[in-house]
Amino acid sequence: MPSLQHLPADAAAEVIAAILDTDGALILDAVIAPTQVATVMAELAPYIDVTPPGRDDFTGFATTRTGALVARSPASRDLVMHPAILAACDRFLLRACDRYQLHLTQVIRIRPGQPPQPLHRDRLAWGGFLQGVEPQLNTLWAMTDFTQENGATQVVPGSPSWVKGRHPRRRRSASPK
């Protein structure tokens, strides 16, 4: 089973973009310090605590999505403006556009009992399928352990090269060791 490649936080933007082109995702290790994680989470906790759950199967009846992080957490601004992330965005996105902008920020809290979200391509939020053009670059900041049990995002390595209409099939993974 393919797995995501790990790179150091100071990996070159060209390397990041090349892996994103082939695999669709990667993991940058140790980008932020635990103290920064704690600060962001402390600033956002009051908002997360009062966020209502989703209202459909896709957003999750036992999942909350707290938005507007840049407005609510000064420490989260450092994540959005992190030099490694901006360099990767420049290298990956500016191939197909003149400029890009931040679309949204959110904390997704998946509570016990929530089934996995259906596999989907985030790029379809922008309309039809654009072969060879990625209209966005998502970043996920694992502020807690990212595990199958707590609903970690599922990724299908290699799927960016798939033709329109090809869909992934969910595989049951072996129990964690």
C-alpha cells in the first residue's frame, strides 16, 4: 500500500511541488514547535467549544468545523504565513495563475462515533475536473495525534494523475501496531 513521503520542514519548494504532483500529498515533519501548537489551541479553544456540529452526512453530525482562525488566533497567522508553506504555494500554484489567496481556515474536530467522511477530491469545489491543473493547495496542521481512530484525513497517493471519472475504493487497513 502506498504511503505518504515525509520531508523535513526546510525541504526545498521544488521538491515539495514535485511530490505533490505525483503523490498529491506529503508530510512536512516538525514544522512548528509544541509550544506554538499549545498557543494556537489555547487561543481557539473558546471558539471550538461553542461551535455547533455539522448538519449532514458530509460535514458530520458529530463533527465541528470552527472557521475564521486568522481573525480569532494571532498565533495561527504564523501558520498561514509560514515561509515553507508560502514557498510551496508559490512553486505549486503559480504555474497556473498570476496570484493566489487564502480560501479558508478551520479547525475540524471529529468526535467519537463519527463515520469517516466519504473519499472526495477537494479540487471539485471549484467546478469541473481540470486535468493537470490544481486550483488549490490544502495544508493540514495536525494539532493532535492524527490517527484512523480519531478521523485523520484519508489520502490516496498518486490520485492527482487519475483521469476524470476514476474514483478511489476504500481499503480496510490493518490494525495499528
